[in-house]
Amino acid sequence: MGRRQVRRSLKTRDPAEAKRLFVLAHAELEQEMAAAEARIAAQKVADEISPERAKIIVDDFIRDRHSSGRWSRWPTLGLVWWLEDTARRVFNTDFPLAGLPMDDSPEALAAKRGEPVPGDCWLDVVRMYPPAEWLKASGMVLADVFEDQDPPIKRIPANELLIMQAWNARVLEDNDRLRADVAAPRRIAVKPRLRPDLRFRELLQLWNKENAPRPQSYVEVERATEDLIDYLGDIPVESFTSDMLMDYRDEAKNLPATMPRADRALPFNERLARHAHSGTPRVSPPTLKKRIGSIQALLSFAHQQRWISQNVGTGVKITGFSRVARGRRSFMPGELAQLFASDLFLRPERLLDRRTDVSDVTLYWLFLLGLTSGARLEEVGQARVQDVKADGGILYIDIDDLMDAEADPNLPEKSVKTSGSRRIIPIHEHVLTVSGSSPQHLRQADQGGQPPAQPLHQCRRQYGCAAGLPLAAPPLQGRGARRRCAGARARSAVRPCPRDGWRSLR
């Protein structure tokens, strides 16, 4: 209440009236005193920290100030010597002081065998004296710890005790670790693994070398990394924070779902500025998750290698993203009828009329093979003539990521999505009928011969064949095929089916 005494006038000279008013005034004063005590108790609770918070404060203090150098395995023992020296003077004792070894080499550690080690004196002081006494010798540690706090915490006895108890626990751990190292001097010297100067581009190369991801996966992670660098600058990975990743996520979700090829080559910030006010639909949650997940994968790898002190990528969520797989919707009979009623299938004599990067004859076989085999678009698109084989009278496509010795070295490499994607897919009998293959051709192919090419309109004059089946050459890349397939669906009035793959017909 801010006063030593509280005096109230009853404003009457009548003793009887004064007795009556005193009871009311006393009750009112009691309420004010109770409210003041409650405010003081609430302020005390607000100022005090928890033991868990004290441990985090001490861990951060040690990591920021004492986690590197020759004595990084025992970070508290470099500062505890000063506490021990102060305690000797405060308590007027002759506790022996001990210094750290010159370094963590086996020779230096062996030289400390049988001698006191740092921390012995201070731990004896803590065991022998009550906290109120040994806290008097803790001023050097407490001053540095409280100075480092942002936002600041109240320096009250309760907080000082919690912080020093957490500090003493770390001293005990480091003291035991040093004694174990002295007892086993053949231990290989440990070098600090933290790499405060590690940058994201270097981390990307180290991640690629260690994990050997698929080329497509590497390109996705590389693009996400370059965009992050363009957004934040080429900062050290150790200085990267969770807030930075969330800001990057919030900006990346403003990117359009589709954009011209020239715009895709622009830096991240320029792409954002160019499409900031466009009405184009924005990226979907799964696409955004791929981008943010790429950065999270790099951070997780760096933390596993102990190149960074903490993994700030954990806990960053993407709204609307779920790992629960959605069921695939099969093509409806009417949709299939519309597709195969298009000129692509009804007028094959026009398959070679148009000159485009992905020809109509390629689309013809992509649809036909995909819809009858259930293979992925990329798997059919990268198939080569040498991948079409026959065994036991059955014609099939061998899907793998291996390059044949006789393959054209100028063609792009093949890839598979997972290790289980390496398989063979039989070619449907309807495809054999369309291609003009016969049992005689299959027997010739099965015996290692080259079956004669039977013309399918004009297609065979431009494209090679194996076992009577013409395939497009060179192999396609998935994105280009997708764009052309989307165009073919539009020309044949087939509505795109979200998340509908060819596998639904298997």
C-alpha cells in the first residue's frame, strides 16, 4: 500500500457512533490489506522462474559462451575455477584448486591422473554449506547469466537459487566426464563438430553426397535452397531460426501454382513480386510441403551430424497438408469413351501432321500403354525400344533405371520412383492387336530375333519398333508429357481427374 501506517478518521465525536463506524472501517481496511497481499504474492509468482526454465537458461548460457575450444567436452569447468577461488576467500578454506589439462590429447589427460580436477572444490562447497552461504560466492556466474537474458528476468533470491542449482548439475556432469576421460587417456581427442560457418549451399552438397537422392529429389531440394538463399541471403545454417523458416513458408505459399517457363527461371523474390497481384491460383499445401520439407530435411541432416546445435525445422506445419492418402478415382466409362473418340485414336493417319516437342504419336502410345498397364507416366515416357522384351510368348516392358550398353549416350538417364518400382509390366492383348503384332513375331522376339516391322499407318516410317510395337524416341521427360497429355484431354473434351492415375485400371 506504500505506507507504514494507515489511519482513518471516523468523523464523529459521539463515542457510540464511533464504535459503530469503527467496525465498518476496520472491515474495509482488512479487505484492502488482503488485496495488497494478493498483489504482492501474484507479483512474486510472476517474477519467479520454474526449474525447467532455469535449466534451459543455463544450457543456453553454456552453449553460447563455453561450448567451443579445447575444453568443449567440459564447458562449465573453465568458469568454475573462478567460483572455487572466490569460495576459498569467502569461507577462508584451503580447498585445493585444480586447472584444466592443456588440451584433450591423451598425453595431457594422462598427466592429470591422481590429481584433483576442476569442479572438486566447488562441489565440496555446495555439499558442506547451505545455499544461502554458497550463493555469496556465485556472483560471477549469476552476473553473466542474468546479463544474457532477453527479455530480462528478475534477479531475486529464488531465481538465483534455481539457476545455480541447474549450473551445479552441469558442473557435476562435466566433472564426472573429465574424470572418466582422465581414467581412459587412450581416448581419441574429440574435435568440436559444430560448424558455425556452414552455409546452405555447402550443406546441400554434403546432404547429396551422403544420401545420394534421386535426381528429381535433388533438383527439388536445390531449388528450395536457392529460393531460401534469395529470400534471406547466404546466412550460416547455425544462425537460421524457426521464425525465418515460417516467414519463408508464408511467402512461398503466395507463389502461383503455374507460371510461364521464363518466370520459373526468375529468382524467388522476383517471382513473388511479379505474381503478387495476379489472379492465378496459389500453390497447393502438398507442393508447399515439398518446398518446406526440403529445408527441413537439410536441417535434420545437419543436426544429426551435430553441425548445428538445434534443429529449428521441427514443428513447422503446413496448413491443409495431410499424409493420409486420398483414394484414387477410376475413370468413368463415359470419360474413357470421350478420350478414345478423339481424333488421336479415330484418325491415326493424322498422327504425324503436327510438329511439336511431344508428338501426337507419342501421346497416342502414352495413353494406350498407360491406361492398359497402370504404369506411371514417367515410366512409360522414358521407355526405350530396348526395354520392350518378350518371354514365353508374353510381351512386356522392363521398367528399371539401368542403361543398356547399346543405348544412345546422348539420351537422358532413366530413373524410378522407389526401389520397388523396378518391375516388368505385360502389354495388354488389345495393344498387341492395335500394333499388329502376332504370335509369330513374339516367338521371334523370344528367340532373340528382331521381328519384322509392320507399318501402323505412317508411324513406323519415323519411329523404331521392337516385337512389332512402335515406341516414341527419344524418351520423354515427365513434365513435358504431362502438359501435352493435358492438352490432349482438352482436345478430346475429357475432364481432368484430380489425383487419378492410370493405375486405377489395373
